[in-house]
Amino acid sequence: MSDLQLSLLAIGAVVVGAVYCYNWVQERGLRRRMQQAFGAHDDVLLRGGAEPALNDGRLEPQLAPQQPGPAEDGRRAAAAEGPSDDGPDAVLDYVAHVVAGARIPDAILGELAGKIGACGKPARIAGRDPRSGNWQDVVRGQGGRYDALRVSLQIVNRAGAVRAAQLAIFWVAVRPSAGRIPAEAECPDTRTALKSARDLDAFCADVDVAVGLNIIAPAGAAFPGTKIRSVAEAAGFKLEPDGVFHFRNEQRQTLFTLDNHEPAPFLPESMKGLSTGGVTLLLDVPRVARGAEVLERMLEVARHLAAALGGGLVDDNRAALSEAGIARIKEQVRSIHAKMDLQGIPAGSARATRLFS
């Protein structure tokens, strides 16, 4: 092989490596913003991407799927019932029932809580007070007051569907604990639960999207942290401990966030010395009700911030926003919310908030 061929191969390898690194950095940045803004777990599913919509040769803002895979029919009959106010959710939770002939010792409750906490999924223990018949979340140190338990494990969240090994850990935790009480324990069929989890996770993959808007400083310039904080707070944002500005409604629910377009988080103690080339507004579509209206509100706030900061409002491809592109995104958001309604998981509901966390 000639020196020229070797040189061309080396150059090609460098170019491919550079493209891979760039894509990795971009994905990492989006993953970090979603984790900080919406409390996602370490294994947040932010894989894949949507094909860009074209308008006069320009790329419009995208709604990128955060999980791959086709949507499948979920458990619509159970979903239609909705979650119980005082119990586990028939759609989201795998539930074991433990019935004792006497009060359950606090030591066993503590041991059980520790073991199910190792499953890697959100878990909950509710106990029944025999005097009132009411169910309540079990509180450590208040054992000896319950004669029955409902032990539940969430089967899907943004970290994915529950795995067989996780259900096995849960089962092994519940059965021996019931035997020590002693009590009868009933655990549902794990194969059915695993299939339900996979189906639900596939549906979530189809609707788990985010809308991002970027405000970019002019070439050679940067936004000072103090100015960002001033204009953000004037617009209604509040800087929170996660290093992100949150725009909340009257019920204290986050509608959208404002994050640093660069890796450094916004921390109160560092804002004076911080400067950045851009900021990003982010709307987590499945976690927000009335998405099209919230998107319109985010656009209004973004335009105001861009004017106050002296920056340009663009999408993730640094293309200027167009009215046609914005209209298409609103329609996509409405379509996603309609799918979630049909599945019995309304966007912004308690069930959706648990699923997309």
C-alpha cells in the first residue's frame, strides 16, 4: 500500500472520529439538560432522532424521540380506570399483597424496604391499619400497626422497562419477609408483568419528546451570567438547586426550563463570573398538559429573552425559526397529547409524571 493510500486512510479515520465525538458531545449535552431539568434517572433514554422537517431549504425545530422503537397497544382497559387515589396504579405498578394474622414488626418492614430499594425501580410499601381499615404509606419506626401490606414496584420509567432480574429481586424480597411474619404473600405472574412493561415502554418511546429553542449570542460575543439571571427572573423564571431556571405555573409544576447551552450549570454562586455563548429553553412534552398553549407561551418568553439579551432565536440546527415550522411543531404536540389521552396517560397527569421521570 502506497504512502498516499495510507495518508488518505489516516485522514478518513480522523474525520470519522471527529464526527463521532461531535455527536457524542451533542447527545451528552441534551441528556444532561433533560436530567437536570426534569429529574430523569442516570439511564435516561435519549437515543435516536427524528428526520428534520424542511421549509425553503431550512431545518425547522425538531421533536426528537427520546427512545427508539414502535408504539404498541397498551393496557387500555386498565388505563381507562385511572390510578387509585389511595393505592398503586394498575398500569404502572407490579403489586404484591401480604396479609398477616397479626401486627407486622417494624424490623421486618425496615428489612423489606431495604431489599426492594435494591431493585433499581421506584418502590412503595403501603400498610393497612386494622383499626380504621385505611391504607397509608409505611413509615419507618411506626411498625406494629399494620396487619397487611401492598408492596409495589414501578415497571416503567425513563430508565426503561423493568427487567426479569429486577422482578426476581422484588419477589425474593417479599416472599421470605412474609414467611418471617408469618403471613401469606401473593405476587402476580412475572411474565405478564414483563410483557406489560415492554408494551408500555414501547408506547412511551413513541411520545417521549422534547422541544428545544436556543438563544445564541452574536459571533465573538457572550451573555454575562448576571444579565441572564436578571432577564430570566424578570420573565418569571426561578433558578433552582438543579442548576436550571424553571418556569412554573400556579400549581408549581414546571412548564419549561432555561438552561446553559454550554456544559456549566447555572449556580447562584457562579453566575457573577459566568458567561456563555447561548441558552436553551426546553419543553418536556409528555410531562406538560395543554402542550400547544405552553409551547406558545415558551415562544413568547423566548422572543422576549432574545431581545433582552441581544441574541438570535434558533433551533438546534442554528436555523432561524419560521412560522410554518412552529405551526407544524404545535400540531405534532397536539398529536402526541391525543395519543397519550387515548392510552389513558394524559400529558402532565400524575401517571405521566411518574412514567416520564
